[in-house]
Amino acid sequence: MTKKKVSDLMGVKNLLFPYLPVLVGANVDGKPNYITIGLVGWLCYDAVSVSVGHKQYSNAGIRENRTFSINQPTAGMVKELDYCGLYSGRRVDKSILFENFYGELQTAPMIHECPVNLECRVIQVMERSIHTVFIGEIASIYLHEAYLTEGILDVSKVDPVFFAPDKKQGKYSGSYWRLGEYLARAWEVGKDFRSDKKDEARS
Amino acid sequence: MTKKKVSDLMGVKNLLFPYLPVLVGANVDGKPNYITIGLVGWLCYDAVSVSVGHKQYSNAGIRENRTFSINQPTAGMVKELDYCGLYSGRRVDKSILFENFYGELQTAPMIHECPVNLECRVIQVMERSIHTVFIGEIASIYLHEAYLTEGILDVSKVDPVFFAPDKKQGKYSGSYWRLGEYLARAWEVGKDFRSDKKDEARS
């Protein structure tokens, strides 16, 4: 199998797919707005980042309030997810799409219908060529009890949405995907691998 | 449905699941080592972060060379993925697990068997309570041609692995999952949603 070095693929180098797209909430001009974001950073157990285009409507709102929210949609919300990525808050009023609520930070609107909401305080801002990376400390988490099993978030109940690039009629496009089947137990299946290796070494 | 505010769940606030776990490569004492990392940051089209525990074996290697690699495994590599998270490079030699190769940065070992490799140069280091966040600029991408469709990475060919937390016999545990079915076309399915909304407004 040939391994190909690719220096740049349509301006994109960050080819780890699929993404877990989320709805990022921010107050803009005092009103809730939601933007679909694929570039999310899992930085630590209490820190996360979202990357927003420099000229996007939400950018100024996050900058002004220094707060944002991350709202994880279900597969059943894929139309809303896509809609919030297609149309700017400058053109459409996204505050009417969901039941909005606020937490302790008061300026980070959150979506009641989403199974998970993270309310974040901006602690650092990094400017990159295309995006502003807003690094946030997670102030609060909100969970719908219906998506928990034994007090733990249950991904099979959440029914998450993934995004991956593809081509449609020769042009760059993308598609949404669902979570599939259970594969293996973490921190266990690798023990077998070690035994296999030992067996190989013995034989 | 009740929405529950959770201030802290077993020390974890970053409850966006599932993760896309990867194998992070680093030279430690001049030898390839690989560590399984769930905390990955998609920061920009050419920047990415990986968060490594302060005392983990790879941490010193990344710090010393200021390079690392991200290697995405397939579902068929789940044992190797789990193994690299279970055992420290201080105890086991992970340089023998895969066919290693190096790129232009010369000190970031990569895994030939993985469909995607990102070779990264550290541009910033953030210390958090539990993790060091290594922010990297992507120098090169390597792709196996077998995983492309029309020159684009095809997630259905990659057969990616996800990680999500759960409980086993009452204790915190985790499981690996596969990608599921195609759900909808991006930048299109949301257009229907807008029409629906207009129809509602008309009716």
C-alpha cells in the first residue's frame, strides 16, 4: 500500500476525521446566536476550545462577553445543526430555533434540547490565519437525565452526529454520520494484545 | 425532561463524547514511543493540540524535540490502540509494535499502518492542572491511498474508532465504538429545515 505525502489538501491540513460538530452559543448584540463548529479542542478535563472564523457573526459576541457555550446535538437535530452552519446570524434570527437558557455566566446562551451543554469562560484567545481560537474554562455542565446510564453520559442514548468531508459531483462537500456499533472494552482489549505478543515471542 | 446541572463528574467536566482517540508519536531517549490520547484539539486547518499527562513518558520527549505526530488508527487496530494507553513506554518497548517512519521534522515517529499521519512542530505549550497541552503546527500529512475516494479521505474506508465513558460493575470504565451509517448531506439538509420553518410561518 502506498503512503502518500500530502502537503496541503484544499487548504486543509488537519485531516483527522470525523469531527464531532457542535452548536456554539454566544450572545451577539444581547441576543442568543448559535454557530455550527467543527473545530473543537479537547484540551483538559476542564478546558475546551472552539475556533471561529474571524469575520463570523459570533466572533465579536464571544470577544465582547468573553463567554460561550458548547451544545451537543443529537442525530435528530441534524437539520438544525446544518442550518446554523449555513446561515449567518447577520441574516437569520437563530434565537427562535431552540428553547434558550442561561447559567451562572449569564451571557452564554444554551440550548435546552441538546443532551449536553458546556458553559465556558474565555481564558485565552489565539489568532490563527483563518480562525480565532477561543480557549475556555468550563464553568458548568448541564445534562439531560434521559441521556444518562448509571449517572454517566451514555453515547448510545445521545445518538451523536459526526461530520466528514467528501466529494459531490467532483466538488468538495461533506456529510453527517451516526455512531455505529460497540467495538471493544477500553483498558481491557489491549491486554489480550500483550498476551498475543508474548505468545508470539514464546512460539 | 429534567436538565441537571452537574458541577463535576468524577473530576471531568469536558463531557463531549465520543472522543476520536489517536496514537501520539514522540521520540523518547531517541526511540519511538506511542501514547493513546483522547484529548485532541482541532484548532485551525493547520494547527492541532494533544494533551499529555505531566508525568507521562512521552511528555519529556515532546518537550525535548518540540515535535510529535498524530496517527489515526482503524477499528482493526483497536488492540494496539488500547495497549498503547494501558502500558507506559517506561515499562514496554512500543517501538516494535508498528512499522515506524519519519518525515521532514526527523524526530516525530509515525506509524505506517495508520491511514492518516500528521507530523507536527510544537508552537506553544500550555500547562493545565493535569495535562500539558502541546499546540502543534502541522508540517506534513501522510495518507494511505487505499483510504481515499476521489482524492478525499473516505471515513467509511478509514473505519475510525471512538471512545466513550461508561460503567462496568459500578466503576468508571470506557468503551470503543465504530462509525455508523450515513445520516445526511452537509450544507444541504439544513436548507430543508429553513423551508419547513417558512412553511410553519405561512400556515
